[in-house]
Amino acid sequence: MNPTIDSAPVLEARGLVKRYGPLTALDRVDLTVRAGEAVAIMGASGSGKTTLLHCLAAIIAPDAGSVRLTAPGTAPRELVGMPDADRSAVRRSSLGFVFQDHLLLPELTAVENAALPLLLVGTARAAAEAHAAAWLGALGLAGMENRRIGELSGGQAQRVAIARAQVTGAPVVFADEPTGALDSTTSAEVLDALLHATTGQGRSLVVVTHDAEVARRCDRVLRMRDGRIVDSSAGPARAGAAATGANR
């Protein structure tokens, strides 16, 4: 049995609605993400998948509905309606982000980029950079801590972004097409690193992707169309594991 099936919910969305003028980007979407689970969100351009990710991550506010975050050791928090300053604090401390173009600061070194979330929550610089360096080493970037982003390959830069997403111990990481700009070999390496840093540590991953290989590695795949989730199924990896268990 996959351990995420019975694990506690860490993120719960109910009745999410988001409109842009006459366009309904999200139409009463419900979603639960459990601790240690990797969830892939797929769909054609304009289906609402990135809007859903942004609402779940408290980047934008839905017009209706709720998003509740339950981080380990804390009381559940309702993100919808939360003041902007408080939402920003939640994003800094409890949520991690990996984007297609990594959005790293080119004037900073790899370790400075990775340490930035800790510095923003008041961690002393030496401690922040030591923790960031440990994550970089775990992701195969030992010895590259002082390189600037322009001195790294695309795959190495994405690993820095993964380290940045995890230095605070965020229980949920959001990834928007994290392998979209990479070749197939580098994409596989980055995906391995991303899963190791999230579900491999008991944390949750929500990833928007067009890449069937990324979806194949996730526990659950959601497919969106016209602002709604039209299908939710076990990822091929989990389905295969379940079938193997059933045949024993």
C-alpha cells in the first residue's frame, strides 16, 4: 500500500472559483493533497491548471472557495481572505516554489540564492548559508556553492531552485513546468532531484506539467478542462505498485 493513501491532508481546497472578466478560469474546484504525495496537474493551455496552482499557493486569491493549509505541528490555516502580509509570511515559511525558468537572482551565488528564504525569515546569514550549502550538496552541487547562476547549466540552476524551495522545510512545494526548458536527460535528473527533495522527505509536491514522464512519476494525476478537474487517477507508478500488491 502506498503510504500517502492514508496520510493526513496537508492542503485542502473546496469550491474554488476564479474569473477574469467573462472567462471562468476555475469552476468550483475541489482538491485534497496529502502529506508525502506527488500530484500532477495536466491539461491544455487555458484549462485552468496554472490558475489552480497559484490559488493553492496563495499567490492569487480566488473569487470564492477556501484553501486550508495544515503544516506539521501547526493548526490549520485558511489562506483565502488572509491579509496580504500574512499570506506572504505563509509563502516564505511553509510553501516552496520551483518555476520553469527557475527565477533565480543572477547577481547572487548559488548558495546565496538557496539561502534567500531563510534570510527573509530572519535566520542569521552564516546559518542560512550553511543549511543552503547542505541542500546543494544533497542535490549534487557540492563545490558549486559560489558560482553565479550564469555559470551553471540549466539543470544545475533548477537544482538550486529546488534547494531554495526546501531550505525552510516547507511541507508543500509547488512546481510549474519545472522540466519544461530542459532536454530529456537533464529533465530526468532534475525530476529525480525534485522528488528526492520533496516526497522523499515526506513532503508534498504539486506540479503543473505537460510532460507525461513527470506525470508518470507522480502518485496522482489530475486532468483539467475548462476550469474543472475532469479526471483524477493514480499515476502509472502507483497504479503499477497497487497491481503488484494485489497479485501477491
